[in-house]
Amino acid sequence: MAKQNKTIITCAVTGAIHTPTMSDALPYRADDIAGQAIAAAEAGASILHLHARNPEDGSVSLDPDHFGAFLPRIKQASEAVINISTGGSLKTTIEDRIAPALGFSPEMCSLNMGSMNFSFHPLAKRHEEWKFDWEKEYVANSDSYIFRNTFADIEKVATTLGPHQIKFEHECYDVGHLYNLKFCMDSGLFKPPVFIQFIFGILGGIGPEVDNLIFMKRTADRLFGDNYIWSVLGAGGAQMGLATTASQLGGNVRVGLEDSLFITRGQLAEHNAQQVAKIRRIIEDLGSQVASPDEAREMLDLKGSDRVNF
Ligand code: KMH
Ligand code: ZN
């Protein structure tokens, strides 16, 4: 891995897994997404990973107008790097998934590095009453969902968005995804240093054990040498523990309500910034420093916020 002195905190503000019934804190209106994103940046997040939601019912949206309702406000109020998801949701094509990043040309966007089961159906059993009609079916039906990210899809994202100097957050949910990334790099699709998000604890991906984190990192060291920068996302209850371990091993971290609705076992987070403040406190208490947005830009070789399209 590339040597680094400071820790980048990414905050993933709302995502496409959780639904409004699961937590009142999950933002889905533009005001709330913008407000929580700005507060997360003030608390120490240098990258904001963003999905859009339909403001009427909180369902996942790829409508550029829904992104356009919060992106300029966040940019105006914060220096943070904006990263737009290309993950989509249960029923979206790769073209729909690319469209928001293509239109807004952010400094970063996500790129999922393999097809897989991606399920959160067990969450459907936790609630009797739902705030909105779509929620229960959306969550329950994720047991039949294949998260499609074929080599052709990956190439399409790379060749459509790469020319806009958008840096990818390579989402790797299992060790095979690192080999997919290596293959793509060897084919010339991505330039080093690549930014790899090691993801643990999604049902369908590798589990959230420290052994697996070490395994992923060792494998990435072998495949990419100094040509990569890494970060860790632990889903659900694994969030803070794995982020702490990653930061101690010289990696970067991702928190946010997309990945976990909790601040500690059994207690819902009040907002995204609470999770950012907690991991920042841990990182600093253990003797490291968090990277500012401009330091993150330098580490990741980003194009700069003056070259986005919002
Ligand atoms: N929801 C995370 C586990 C994306 O947006 O492209 C992974 C993610 C995918 O953030
Ligand atoms: Zn995401």
C-alpha cells in the first residue's frame, strides 16, 4: 500500500439499503441530506459518499434532479470531496447508475468490482409497521437480488466516467474482487494509485472478522504493492471496530448511516456527524490525525472541486 500519515474519513450519508422506518435519522429529503453531509464534513469527514432519495417517500432515486437538489448546497457550504454512488438500487441498469456521475462529474464516484448476492432481507423481520408502502417489499425482496457488476459493466463505468477525471472508490466485497480490479488495472482501465474500499459484513460478501481484514490487506499488498490506498467499511455492528483496526493498520475509514444506523450496540445514531465524530475521536485518541479535504485530494490525486459540474 502507499505510505500515508493521515487518515481519510469518508461518510456515506444515506445509501440504498436502509429505509425511513428503520431510523428517523436516515436523511432522504434534500435539506436533510445536505444538512447531514455538511455537518459530517464539519465533524471531520473529508469525503462525502452520496446517494439520492425520493423526497416524498425516501425510496432510492437516480433522478439527476434529486441529486441536483443537494449537491450545490453541499459544495457551497463545505470543502469536502463529493463522491457520487454508481451502485444504484435493486432494479436499475448500469446506464441509469452511471447517469448522475456523468452529469455532475464529481471528483469521485463508487465502482463496484464484482457481481454478487447483496441482501438485507433479514431486516424485513424487524418491523411490523412501515412508514411507506415500498419499504417492506424492497427489503424482503433483496433475497432474490443479484448485484450485477460484470466485467463489461465495470469497463462501461471506467470508460464513460474515467475521461472526466473522476477517481473511483473501488468497492470490494470479497477477495475475488481484488483480483477483478487487478485484471482491470493490467488491462489499462485504471491508473494508480487506486482507492480500494474493503467492505465487510454485507450478506453475500466476506464476513466482518479482523482475520478477513488482514487477508484482504495482505492480498492487496501482493497484487498492488505501493499502487493502492485502502479504506475499510464494516457494515452494521462491525462499523466502528473494523474502522478502528483499519486506522491502526495505516488505512482509511468509512462510516455513515448508509453502512450502519447505530452509534453503539443497540442505540441508533442521531445523525451521520455523530458517527464521524466518534471515529475521529478514536483515531486522535490513538495518536493519529485525520486528513483534511485538501490532504485527501493530494493523497488520492483528485482533479479538484473547481472541475465538477454543479
Ligand atoms: N452500500 C455499501 C455496502 C455504492 O454506493 O456503489 C457499498 C456502496 C455501493 O456504497
Ligand atoms: Zn453507496
